[in-house]
Amino acid sequence: DARVTQTPRHKVTEMGQEVTMRCQPILGHNTVFWYRQTMMQGLELLAYFRNRAPLDDSGMPKDRFSAEMPDATLATLKIQPSEPRDSAVYFCASGDGTRYGYTFGSGTRLTVV
Amino acid sequence: AQSVTQLGSHVSVSEGALVLLRCNYSSSVPPYLFWYVQYPNQGLQLLLKYTSAATLVKGINDFEAEFKKSETSFHLTKPSAHMSDAAEYFCAVSESGTGGFKTIFGAGTRLFVKA
């Protein structure tokens, strides 16, 4: 089965440290999404890319978050500096650009202490 | 902007009973609607989707959902609950965004199945 791969699965870091999360989308998918899931806010769309170009990152705190796609097989989400309120599960999802749903990765559970 | 509202953050049913998870949508254009399921410590998995081809949509694991335009609803049902159905379920709508489509999720409904 084709799958979206996210690394690391778990990350514990101290406040102020840089965190990088990686995502390998399904081969051939041209759309990549980053979501954040917390108990309080549910699933929030942070950013999404089409053909590696950022289309919308309005859901992302610009001062500390950045998202990139260095190539078609890798998407990254960075937080610098990290804060305890960033603790959440971060999901990457990829799609083929249509409206027919995405495939989600298993997520990165981030804990900032 | 399009949105979905899931009625009930928690639903509890007995094993073998009917499962009904409610979702209402708000959209000014014909919507594309989805149900996703999330098992503990996993990502979301697409259960089924409505893309205007048929109002009754069948998905995996005997789940189905019916699109009712008059009620702006897309409720998810399963005739007989199984213990393995215990999970969180998300209703979602596809919205046109900058250069493409993005999916907006509801708050989720956690399904508990009692033995």
C-alpha cells in the first residue's frame, strides 16, 4: 500500500529548541498538507503545497513556523524557537490535487517541555 | 466559507447496535463531503466520500452515509457496531482554496462501543 511517511513519530524537546518534522508524500501526489491536532483546537490546517509551491500558510504562526518542500519527495515543517503551546500531533497528508480526499501519515507527536 | 458541524462529541453504543454519527454542512455550492476515521495513535483514514454521483455512499467496514440536501446533512451509519469500530470520526468538506482544494474538518465524534 502507498503511504505517507512521517518522521520522527515522537519528539520531546526543550522550550527554545528548533524542531524539524519531515514528511514523504505518496509518489505522484502533487499536493501536501500540514495539519496540527490538539484536544482544544481539533484539526487545524497549517499550510499546503501544490507542485512544491506554497499555496496557503495562513494557519501557521509566521514568526516561528516555516514549511518547505525542497523536492517532490520531502516536505518539512520547522518550529524555531519551540514553545510548550506547540505540543500537539502534527499530521502530513498528500493528495492528487482533486477533491477526492487525502492520505494521512501517522503523525509526529511533539512535546515541548 | 464552507463548514461542517458534528453533533455530539461522544457517542456510545452497544456492540451489535446501530451506529449513527451526525454531520451537518454549510455550503453555498454543491459540496464534496467526507468521513474519516482515526484510531488511537494513528493518522486519519478515509472512510467514504460524497462527490455528487450518488446520494447514498458506501464505505469501508460496512459504513455508509446519505447526502440529504434538504437537511444539509451527511450522517454516517453502520447497521451493527463492532468493538473494533471504537475510534474518533471526522466529517469534512472540501473547500476551494488558493490554487486548489483544501479540506475543512469538523470537531470529531468519539465512538465508544460497549460489550
